[in-house]
Amino acid sequence: MFQELGLEARQAAARAFQPLRVRRGAVLYREGEAADGLYLVREGLVWLERSGPGEEAATLGVVGPGGLLGEEALVGERRRTGGATALTYAELLFAPKEPLLALVASFPETQALFLKALYARLKAAEERLWEVRHLSVAQRLARLLLDLGAGGEVGLSHQDLARMVGATRETVTKLLGEWALQGVVDLGYRRVEVRDPKALARLSEAL
């Protein structure tokens, strides 16, 4: 992200953002906690959630490499409006609030980069809402596996996938089982290998 900046701004960003490595399932922050800084994802996936009237938290989105989260610290909010949990092992950069705001004040061009990343997340959220409204669970799951399985394998559990497509774990498990019998995917522990991308693409197509 910071390669677009001048040398002095890049150096300042390197001082503000510190590397952070977290294991799968690690909680980065919870809803209502102090908004103490901004995160940039370098590797892995982070699940954004928000509590609702039921027991199951609602998925706000999933942030991958190049994405930002914890933007409350950037816009002056005092508390987190949702929670964030690592879906996979993740490598991040974290800027505490004070160094972050000092960076933006000294180098206004950094704010444009942050806005671009947040806009990308907004568009992804809009796409997810459209899919939930217009596509079946099978189509949403096929699209997700195609997006995540560029290397042939998706290292997520059935529950993780269910959260990401807005479905129950039972429904996702049933679909994956059917696709495995058809040779479209191969299943393992917290692993889905895409065996037939063309067949998966056909399953993802809107009717």
C-alpha cells in the first residue's frame, strides 16, 4: 500500500505501523472495546462481526491482504463498533492511535490510501449483500471457493465458510459433501481443495 507514497512518508508509515502475527482464532478486538489503532492485513483472513439479538454474531465482512480494519481509530470513534477475529494465521501491521493520527496529519496523502482501501471493503460488502439477496447458498459458496481457491486449496472450516456466505454450517457441509461425491472438491480437516474449477464456475452462475 505505502509504495505509492514518497520516501519520507513511507519511512513515517514504517515507524507508525508495527508488525503483528496472530494465530487462527485470535481475537484482535471485541465490539465496544477502545478504538486503539488501525490494522493492515498483509497475509491471511480476518473476520469482522457484530452482535445481534440472537446468539450468532452477524458477519460484516472478511478482510484479506491489503485490507484495512479498525478504522474507528482513523475517524475519531472512541469504541469499536464490531469485533475482529483471525480466520487463519495472519500477518498484520498495527498503528496505535496516536502515531496513526500523527502520520495522517504530517502526510495527508496517506489518508487517500486509507480511503481507497476502505472503499474497496465497502464495495466487497455491497457485493456480498447483492449475492445474499439474489443468489442461492450453493452459488454463493461456489463463488467463494473460486475466489479463495486460486492455489487450489481453501484452508477454512465448514463453519468459517458458512459465516462467509451467510448460511448454516449444516447446509454448507451438505453441499460440500455432494460436490465431493461429484469430484468437484476434495475435503479434509479444515480444508477444501478445488478439483474441478470449471464445474465450480458452472455452479456459481446466476440462473
